[in-house]
Amino acid sequence: MSRPLLALVLAALAAPAAAEPPRVVADIAPVHSLVARVMQGVGEPALLVPPGASPHFHALRPSDAQSLQAAQIVVTVGPELAPWLDRPLATLAGTATRIDLLHSPGTTVLPTRSSALFEAHSHDDHAAPDDHDDHSDHDHDHDQDHDHDHDGHDDGGSHDHGATDPHAWLDPENGKLWLDTIAAALAEADPGNAALYRANAAGAAAEIDAATADTSAEVAPLDGLRYVVFHDAYQYFENRFGLPASGAIAISDASAPGPARIAELRERTAEMGVTCALTEPQFDPDLIATVFQGRDVATAVLDPIGAQIPPGPQMYPALIRSIGAALAGCAAD
């Protein structure tokens, strides 16, 4: 072996092995996007709930179980969104650090709505930036938060989120806040890359600000738009951009509306002059016809977890823009 080649071999043997990136699992695509952006250049998180699946109930695949068993950090919206996840996390990822973003200090939290039609009002009294300051990651009253009410809303078999609306990722200010929470957890687990995690979080926050500005400009001409959504998942977006929905055809994506809810929607949407209905890819479009009975109503398709957007670091700002674009398109039809 020549001396130059020998020197290269010895140098390679002497060099310390590169540290493996933290093993991270995220529950849904928008959360996965935030984590992926903060980890960019270091590693990639695993996504637990695939695009198109409901986060409210999901059967874990063997690969999901393996990811959880190997995880050092698990990042979720919280048990309010996916109560089914508590048991797998306890049994498969009991030693992992769990971050429930909905309980991060400073998160804006809104109450669940249950009626078919919503009153147009500000949520300023409900936006509680410090609501969860005194919650530890695992200190949740599951019996209260996850009570399933099968009779209360004429939505047989509905998934009741409890007192808190869990779709908080649709407020981009929450998304920006959570970037810092994610970066701090990663920096603690991987101090060698702490500066990069923080720089990535700052860059991601600027990207979210740009998406927010673009969306604000797109929806500004829509003030006063009368529209309904397919299921009540968009309250945080409505609140942030000042564009309240008139109602929701279903309470959740786990159930179809009952006859009483459809009758109320049919009568009141006509009275309110609703002109737009936002549907979702996985739901029966015939329900729109049932509610509006041949009235001239424009439709647009959107999804609160962005099933049609490729997962990855840029998915989250694309999701925010997609909702604004769907509303603008529906108004233009």
C-alpha cells in the first residue's frame, strides 16, 4: 500500500463517526412538515398518519410500530386530536420524549363548536395564549377531553373533540410558535446541531410569514363571503384571517350529519344567502346536493391536513396558501 493511500486510510479510521440524527416521529402531515423543516440538513422525521387517512382514528401499520419503538422524540398535536394514539405511545414509545404541541405555552386555543350554524363573532375572548402554560406533556384529563357523545348532536357516532378544538395547526401563528418548541427539543437531544435547528426554525417562520401575507391578500376581497365547510376543522384559519364560516355540514370527519342537522342547514343556509360550500376529498359530494337541493352554490375542495400536498418541509406553508386559494376560487365561481 502506498504511503498516500495508507495516510488516507489511517485518517478515516481516526475520524470520529458522524452522530446519527435524532429519531423523530410526527403524527400528521402538517406537524411532520414543521419538524422536517427544522431538521432539514440533519435528518428526516417519520410520518405516522399517512396523507388521506383520518387523524382521529388510524390503525397503525407494522412500520409505524417500528418507528415508534425506535423514536427518541414523538411530536403530536395532542390527545384532543388523536386519543387513540395514547396507548401505542405508552406501550411502544414509553421512553421517548413526547411533545403535545396543543399544550405548548403560548398556543392559541379555541373552543369546540357543536351547532350546525355558527354565530359571526370574534374569538378574541377565547384565544388563550397561556391556556396550557401549566400543563405537563402528559397531564391530560382524558376522561373529560375524549368523551364520545353519540347522541348530543344528531350525528350518530360522531367523534367529539371535547371542549378544545384540536385543529390548531391551521393558525399559522401557532405553526410559528411550535417551530421553536420543536427546535428546543431537537437541540436538547442533539446539541451538536442546535444552531442549525434554531436557524432552520427562524427560516421556517419567515416562510410561514410569507404564506400568511399571501393568504391575507388573497382572502381580503372575500369579506362577507357566506360559505359552509364540510366538517368543522377550519375555525383557527377563520379566526386568524377574519373570514368566519357560516356553518359546517358535519361536526367531524368521523360521521355523516343526521336528518335534523341537514334540515337546519337547508333552511338556514337559504336564509343566510350561503353561496359557497367547501368539500373534502374523502366525503360524499351528494351531501352538498342534499343540503342545498338544487340551489346555485359554488364548491371547492380542500383538506385540513393537506392530503393533496406532498409531505415535506414546504408542505405547511403550502397548506395555508391552499385554503386561501380554495376560498378565493369558490367565491369567484
